[in-house]
Amino acid sequence: MKNSKSAVKQSKNIGLVLGSMLVGAVAGSVVTLFLAPRKGKDLRNEVSNKADEIKDLVKSRYNKLFNNLKQDIEEEKEIVKVQVKDVKENSKDFVSAI
């Protein structure tokens, strides 16, 4: 049970870091784009390109986080299965001893 709480806390921390990175990336990109002198068409293209880069980065990080969380859940499921099996066996032994 302690491992489950630890995994949840870790996934929340990862989500917080991911969100912070996203905000930083967006803010940095916006400031850079609007401070550099460019034609309107060039600026729109640059904004579009940066938006695509950020979207791809977020998608990649989300998929990695999701896959890690999915793997953690599968590992916890296996642990629970073993523990349930042990409880069943121990209860049978206990009943037999009575």
C-alpha cells in the first residue's frame, strides 16, 4: 500500500513538473517571438511552428507519463494478486488447524 501512495505522489510530482515546463516553454516562446522584429506572415509561421513543437513535446511527455503510470499499475496488480493468493492459502491453513 505504501508503494501505491508513493507511485501516486510521484505521478503528481511528474505532472506538476510537466505543467511547469509547458508554462515556461509557452512563456519563453511568446516573449521571444514578439520581441524579435519580423513581418506579420513570418511571425504567424513562427508562432504556428512553435505551437506545433510545444504540442508534440506535451504529447510525448504525456504518453511517457501515461505509460509509466500504466506499468506501475500493472506491477501493483501483480503484487495484489500474490497477496490475495497468500491470504487464501493462509486462511485455508488456519481453518484446517481449527
